[in-house]
Amino acid sequence: MMPFPIMVDRALKILLVDDSEFILQRIQHLLEDMKQVKEIRTATSAEEADEWIEAFNPSLIFLDINLPGKNGLQMLKDIRSKTTIDPVIVMLTNNTLSGYRAECMQAGADYFLDKAKDFSSIPDIIHQTREKLIAGSKFN
């Protein structure tokens, strides 16, 4: 008797963090019909996001830079240095000054998106993230 192959769930668990309900709904609408997406959770503050990170263990986080309280850049640094998870992190901003991009990438962001024009790249990010998850590593 041949053993059945073990099926590992490689669908993405995504956390969306933004204080704008409009942005949260826009991204969620883009993601909800994608077969690579298993679950989506949303947070409107860093404190709420911290709770979801612990409870939900997301494989991908969309993170706004300008959040009330602790900003997204500090949250990015905290995730990279203080947590045991290693999600793909996409920074979101309306302020695309080159300094922000460089600082976010240096702090450990995997992607940096301009909210005004880069949402069309989200499906590619989802596909790339899932492929890397299937391969067993975040980035080769």
C-alpha cells in the first residue's frame, strides 16, 4: 500500500495594518478572491496589530508607515528584532520620499508600495510570497 502524500497548507495568512478603513477595504477586496489567500485579518493601530501578530502568526503583513501611536517603521523594526515569526512585510505609504523607502528596506521591509499608484502590484506580491513559502523559505 502506497502512503498518501502529506498535504501542507501553503495558503497565506495576511494581516492588513492601516488606520484608513478605505485602504483596508481596498486591499481586502483585491485579496479576497485570490486562491493563494487563506485568511485575512485587519488592524487599525500598532497595538491591535501586535495582538494579531501573536495570535494569528501571519505569513504576510501589509503595514502602513503612518499609524497612530507607534508608527509602522518602528513596528517593522520590532517585528524583525523582537518576534519569532518572519513574515513578508509590505510597507504602505502616501509619502514616497526616497528616504522612507531606503529606511524601510534597511529595517527589513520586503516591499515598499505607494498607496496612490502601486496597488496593481499586490497580486504579484501574493504570488511571489506563496511561491517562496512553498519552496520553504521567504526569499532565496
